[in-house]
Amino acid sequence: MINVIDIVRCPECHATDFKIMEFQDASMNITNLLLFDKGDGIMLCSACKSWYPIKNGIPELLSKDLRNKENDDSFIKKYDNIINDEIKSAYLK
Ligand SMILES: [Zn+2]
């Protein structure tokens, strides 16, 4: 069986390696997408450091030109207290 996370590619650089962070608790956990239930989180491309929101367990893998800046801003603002510097610098770039 093919694991979905093995065929997902970064829309910006086509890399397949992501860090996945889950925001279900106040703490941030790196977890396996298969374990990801209905929470929010972030996928961070290990190669180009682009970040992608996960909303209600669904990753939004859109390239920069298809993304909505206001949606990104409100998503980041919602989790401002728990996202780490790696995510913040990816968000600001
Ligand atoms: Zn990338």
C-alpha cells in the first residue's frame, strides 16, 4: 500500500520531505500524517522551508500564487503562541 505522505510533493520545489506539526494541544508535536486526525497544524518543507497549513486534518498544499495572504495571516495569528521560530521565519519569508 502506498503511504500518501510518500507521494505528496511541495508545490514550490517538488521535494517530498516535510516536517509535520500538529496544534491539537498547547504543545507542538511532530507527528505522522496518518495519525493526524481532525486538528490543525503545519507542514514545513524540509528543502525550501515553505509552510502549508493543515486545517481540520486537511493539508492545503497550494503554491504561493494560489494562496490567500489574509487566510495565512489569520491562521498564523491563531497559533501565534505555539508556533516556533522555524515556522515564523518560514511565514515571514
Ligand atoms: Zn519545498
